[in-house]
Amino acid sequence: METNEIKDLALRAVDAVMAMGVSPRTAWEEHSNVFDPIETMHRTQGKRHLDIKLVNDFINDAADRLSRGEIGWQHYRRLKRGAQRLLEFHQTGKMEWSLPGKVSKFRLNEYYEKIIIDFLNASNYHPNTRGDVVWVSRKYFAWLIGEGYNDLVNVGASEIQNFIAHCSHHMTTGSIHNAKLYLKRLYRYLADTGLSGNNYEQLLSFKVVRGSRIFPAASPNDVATILDQTDRLTPVGKRDYAIILLGAVTGLRAIDITRLKLSDIDWHRGEIKLVQMKTGVSLALPLTCDVGEAIQDYILNGRQLTESEEIFLRDHRPYQGFKNACSIGNMYDVYRKKAGLPRDAFDGNGFHSLRRELGKNLVTTQIPISTVAEILGDEKIDSVKKYIALDSIHLKECALPFEGIEPKGGADDE
């Protein structure tokens, strides 16, 4: 009979880890190094059931040992990952494969750590937003500690202003905009819970003008060259070819491709139906013959037999779907490199450039912006207007002639 006691939870967690495809030896090593020590912490504290704070104490202690050089980086990651797995199993009753998260460089005291945990528990942020909220909150609290404020008792408007001024010296306008936005939400929570006497709504409502860059679209020749680098005789090559072709033809974001399930494809009607991760909006796309054949080839001749619902799987155990868009982005960059195409950080030539190419082509053929937004699944028209800047053909038609305003100067005017 199952119980909710920490000892029984730890044993069932071992079974769940092995069910993910992890070897029994590795699973029991995790029990010995992580689950059992956490269980001991609970027992010494007189707690029979899992306490989230104690698990976080275990992670923080591991971080302290890392900083003192007592353990290495890899061991620290294993300890943190195991603790997070136990929490996941406690909260959901199951485990899914996930990559270890990044360790924050902003070390906080227990007071501020608790505020962040309670703040997140009281909120319902989208997973993408949640990471940004945590980053800004940790950065702000770490700055306060550096300024000598170990709590919020004497923190007021001047400290908030000084923090934003501090950010302005090393952050872009877009990052400052986000920092101000999430700081505003944080102070709403602090005011509602009595941790701050003011929500500083007006102070944090100033407008930050964000600059925007025009990133390039992938050219058809580049896409063809990249696709030629995939070895379609291997399972990995079949998978990668289908993913890149799917991105180029449909414009789907990498995160939506990672989450695409077998049930999302209606083979009889020739449609792909999904709910987009970024917007939460449902989207129906035609399944073109080339894309359909590529996906079919991978499913029938390359995909591992597994209970995973995702179409595209990792190429090693456990055979489960990718957990984030970075996996696809990294894969695409590898093929770009094989094709001899340059790729620099933040140059806009990543996987998302396939979506920009589709958007540019739709705009170039003079399809209405509203229709382009529907095809790409964008909620806001403004999200599509950026593709107009890539339409060099029609932008030339907007250029004014110099008749009557000819520039003066030069050798002929001397």
C-alpha cells in the first residue's frame, strides 16, 4: 500500500526513474546520493512527509559545497537534478526526462529565497515568463544584498531607482524594459502580502523605448544546402530532415515542433493541428506532400518504439521528446556548419530564420497582413509587420525619386 511518507516516496521515485529508461544501477546511486540524504534531513527534523523547504536546503547546501571546492560541477548538477526529480515526483506523481537547469549566479539569503518561492507559488506565470521573472527577482535581491539590505525593511523608491540605473549600464533597452515590468509585478505581490508598504506602481510605469533589430531570413538556397547535409539513410538524419523541412514549409516555431504529437497529425485530411506554446492559440496547417512524406519516413523507418507521444524523439535513451527548443536550434546550427554557412551568436541565422523566410515570402506575394498572421498563428498584427522590412522588392517601390531635390556637392560643383 502506497503512503505519502518521505521514505516511501523516495523508493517509488527510484522506480519512476528506472521507468524513464535510466539503468537500475544509476537509479539506486541517485537514491544513495540524493533521495536517502534528503530522507535523513526530514527524519532529523521530525518530518515524515516531504517538505519543499528542506529539499531546497539540500540544493543550497550542495551549492555551498561547490563554492568551497568540496565537490565538482558535475556532482553538483547530479545532486540538484535528483532533488528536482524528487520534487517533481512529489508534485505530479510522475517523472519526465528533463535537462538540469542552469545554476543562478545570484546567491541569496533565506529571507529572499523564501520571497521568490512564495511569489511564484502565488502566481501563474507561463513557463517561458517564469524563468524571466525569477532572473529579475534574483538579480534585484542580490543587488540589494550587495548594497547592505538583507531584508526589505528600509528599501524604498531610491533603491529601486538606483537598481534600474545600475541595470542601464550593462543591459539593453529591451532587457531594462523587461526588468522594469517584472519588478513591477514583484512589488504588487510585496505590497499585497505586506512585505512592502508601497507597490511603486507609478515609479515602475515609465516607458522604456526599445530598439528593434531586423534579423535575416533563411534563403531558399541555404535551406536546400542545409537539407542536403542530413543523412536520410540513418534514423537521426530522417528525423532532422523532417524537422528542418517542417520548419521551412510551415514556419512552426522550434518549441512547437518539439511538442508535436502523433495525434496532432490528421493523415486523412492532410492537416497538422496544435496549440502553440507561445500564444496558446490553436493552429491548423496543411500537411504538404513533401513534409508528410518526410515525417512518415521517420515514423516508420527511424523512430524508436516507445510510449512517448511526441513525434520527434531523442536519439538515445530514454527515447522521449525534446524538452526545449534549444535542442532543435543546436541541431540546425550543426548542419549550417556542415554546409559551410557562417553562424555567429545573435546573428539571426538560427532555426527561427526559417519562419522569417516564410513570413517574408507571404508578404512578398502581397498576401494581406491579417492573413499572414493567421497562417503563422500570430495573435497580433504587429508581430507580422516586421516581415515587411524583409520585403526588399516592394520596399524599393516606396523609395522616393530625387527629382527636384538632387544632392549638391562633389567635384562637378566646384
